[in-house]
Amino acid sequence: MHEMGIAEQLVQIALDAIPPEIENPRVEKLNLKIGKLSAVVAHSLTFCFEVIAKDTPLEGAVLEIETVPVMVQCLSCNARWEVAGPEFRCPDCKVAEVKMVSGREIEITSLELAQ
Amino acid sequence: MEIKIQKRVLEANETQAQKNRQYFNDQNVFVMNMMSSPGSGKTQTLCKTLTKLMPALRVGVIVGDICTSNDADRLAVTGVKVTQINTDQFGGDCHLGASLILNSAQALDCRDLDLLIVENIGNLVCPAEFDIGEDVRVVVLSVTEGEDKPLKYPLMFRVADAAILNKIDLLPYLDFDAPLAVENMKTVHPQLPVFELSAKTGAGFDPWIEWIRIKVFEKTGR
């Protein structure tokens, strides 16, 4: 639901990262990492990005989204596992709290400029 | 040519949230972010909570809605200091971002407050993603919703520090399985404190009020 705001941030961060000495830059690809537990829908984000990127050096750029699995670690027995569904209970101790290791990322890792 | 960036996309919000947190710490005020789906009874729960906390605690409320000041008007009846944020001026946002909070908090003058409650926009998705500089997050679920809401919206129940199961006075008339709802919350967040209460009758409020009092005392010494 807030993908438009995220797309705006994305475009701003990418524009700021383009070296100023490059004339008429054109971004071909933006590489992102999106955690599976983040409240971001890739399809919506792509749609919003196309709207925001229009008439900027990012127009037509591809969003390459790497999905990051949800990994958690038990704070009691230190077991670490990938969460497939919404089950965050440690299979061994059941009650102990777990900490998130990954899965909430909304990150931009790099951009690729046309030669 | 590839240019490395390695940046969190919500960094601007996170930076502002840290500034808010610093401001709240400087003012020695405890901040609670209340979230839920629309219609779970957040405002009524708050009204009842305020009448039990005040005047022993000095409380302020920031209310977020897309439109109308109805909730602020309802809360003002309790005598609480309240300010309304309407996000339609900002594009009908589905959540309160950190940048909207600081101005409202300053308008309330937090120096005179022990507790600031932010009633977020009714939505179980987006508010979970946005830190506003709060000390704790509380999610409200009501028995007129599905028992499986925690499983459908796991991020919200993961980021919450406590949960309220509201409208328990309606349980005799519904097929709602309250133990299952609590069990589903614990599946997503094993150590989550859950308070089962009714904002209408006042049943079950004592442990919830005690939890807030302890949290406020731990931070502010008041």
C-alpha cells in the first residue's frame, strides 16, 4: 500500500548515487534486496517505480529484486532456521523468543548504467 | 558500469525516527504506538485506558486518520491533550511516518507529559514497517475479526511489544475461538503479552493498565 512512497525513495537514492560527471546518464538496472517479511509487494513496487521513474535517467530501468528468506534464531538454544510460514516458534523449546536474522530488508544494493 | 549503493530504502524514515526518539528521551516521555485494523475498537480502548491512567499520569495523544477529526473529538472528551494528523493532506497515506510525528509531539508540549500515545491509522500492513521513534508498539485485535489475523499479518504481530484482544464481551454471541487467536499470536511472537479485555464493559483492563504503568515508570521514573 505504501509502495509509491518506497518507489519515490528508491528513485531519489538512485539519482543521488549517479556520479555528477556522467553526461546524460541512463540507468539500465536497479538491484534490490527485499525481505519476504517486509510489507512490500514486488509487482506493485515495479508498477510504482515505472510511474515515478518517467522522465528521469531511470526511465525504463529494470528492477532486479532478490528476495531474502526469513531467517530467525532462537534466543534460548541458538538454533537458526528459515521460516517458511508464519511460524516463529522454536521447534525445540517452543516458548523462547526468536530474533530476526533476515527477511525485513528493503535495500538498494547497486545500479547499472548504460555504457 | 555498476555503481554500488548498499542503502536501506527507508533510511530517511529511520533517521527521522531516531531524531524523534532522541527528542522523546530528552523530554523524558514514554511513547506508545497503537496499531490495528480499522474497527477493532482502538479509540474506545484508548478512551477507557485514559480514564484509568489520568490524572495520576499526564497523557497526550496523537491520532492519525486519513480524514476527519472524529477520533480526536471522541478522545478530547476524556480531557486528554490530543492532536489530529490527517494524512489526506499528504496524499492519503496508509501509515504515520516518522516525519509527521515530531511536529505534532512538539505542538502537544511533551515536557508536561509522562506518556504520549500515537493512535496510528487503522491498517495491519504498512504501519508495521515504519518506526516513528516509539518505545513500544501495541497491536489491537478484536473478536469480530478472524482468529487467523496474526498468521495473515505476521509482521505486525512480530514487531508488536504487546497485543490486546478487544470486545471479549461479544464472545457469547460469536463463534470466535479466543484461545486459538491467542495461540496464533504466540505462534508468530512466542513471548508476546496478550491482554484480553472489553473496552465497552471495562472487563480485563487491570493487567493492561498495570503493564503501561510499569513501562512508563521504567523509562521516566514516574
